[in-house]
Amino acid sequence: MRSNRKPVHYAVKVLLLITLLGAVSCAGEPPAVVEEEQSFITIEGPGVESTVQLSLEELQSMTGDLVEDDYFSINTYGTEEYFHFKGVWVWAILDKKVDLKEEATAVSFIAEDGYTVTYTLDEVRREDYIDQNNPDKKYKMILAWEENHQAYDPAEGNPFRLVNGQREPGDVNKPLWVSQVKTLKVECREDLQ
């Protein structure tokens, strides 16, 4: 005995489609267009007066504090590479966009997957990170949105990467480059003990 399910399923799908189209035309308005989700960095924690969210566009508008340069890196296997980054100086973000409390001492950079690296405010403020192969180069710690002339794709994760040079020759710095940064948590002295 043959089943008549296939024609019934087809008829139900057609009826559903007609109903949906009728609802749209009865409303007199086209369906709403879903806007592209914006990318944000959240700055929070006991070391700030209030939580702040900054969009990619807001960070890109900080023209006086933008950095574009070739950053030298060494990974845990000893591989040495250069990467071209474009972003904004992290200290400028904290200094100009956030009300830091007097007792603020450190910043934790937290990725979407929970990977976290913490720096003191003095380390964030530094303008003299180095490239062991070029003693004349001095780097700032940046939040980059572009690598090797390609913007990070927001569909693949939050499009921000923490980048900085070396503290001293031989410093293995690449593992400290946090990808898909979502949160900067500003800590206080008592929170770090």
C-alpha cells in the first residue's frame, strides 16, 4: 500500500508559504531588514567608574592615536615573524574613553573563548616595547582590527586583537597577543591579591 504523505507535505508547505506572503502584503510593509551586528569592546571592572562599550567605528575615529606598523613576534617554538597591524593605542582608549579610578592598577584582556592576559597599567602605558632585530623600533600596545592589510571578519569573531612588541630581547611575545578580544577588565590593587 502506498502512502500519500509526500503530496500532503507539499500541500502544507505551499499553504504555509501563501499564508506568510499574504501576511506581509496585508501588513502593507516589507519584512524588516536585519541590521548587521556591530562589533564592540566592553571596558568594565572595579577600576572604572562605569562600564563603557566602544564600537569598532568609535575606535577607528581616534585618529590621533592610531598605530600602523610591522610588529615583530616570537612564539613558544622560537619562530620569528613580522605582522603588519593597524589599530589604536590601548592606553589612549583607557585615558580618553574611560573614567579610571585612582586605585586602578591592571587590565585583563579577555577573548571570546575566555583566554585572558593581564598587564599592569604601566605596561599598557608603555611606548617603548622593542623589536630585538631593530633596536631603533619602539612600539605601543595596540588593539588591532587589521592584520597584513586585511580587516578582521566580524563573522569569525570579535574583530580585535591585542598586540605589543617585546619587553626585552628574547621575550616570547606572540602568546600574549589575544585574538577576538571582547572585554577589558580594569582591576584594582586589592583585586589582584
